[in-house]
Amino acid sequence: MCGNPSEEAFVKALYKSLIAEAKSPASVGRIVIEVELSGRCVVLNLRADTESHLRAVINSMLYLIHAVKEVIERVGESPRS
């Protein structure tokens, strides 16, 4: 996933969130998550021992990406004190 310059906060937050998940995945030994930050792009490499584990980790990563995006958008909309 790549962002334009205005999405730099999103890309950094996304990278940090995905790195945290990659360090301690739910199914240790069954899945491998590699996360790389390349400029304004976050690169994910996902491997799993079965198709169902791969589908599960893909869904988890997509949900996490969506959650990070929602939080960034809502924080940007909230009134400042």
C-alpha cells in the first residue's frame, strides 16, 4: 500500500501497527508476516502453512489496515481543544 505525501501519517501509523502484529502473530509457526517500509509504501509478505491460515491472516491484516485508516480519519475530524 502506498500513500501520497498527504497520507504520510497514515502510512507511518499503518507500518507501526503491522510491525507490532508481525512480531507476535496469533498463530506462531503457522504464519509468517514480513512488513517493510519503502518510501511511502508499506509492503506486506504473508506466508502460511495452509490456505485457511493464509485467508485468516489476510483478513486480519485487511481489518487492521481498515481500523488504522478509520482511526486516522476520525482523529483528523475531531475538534481540537
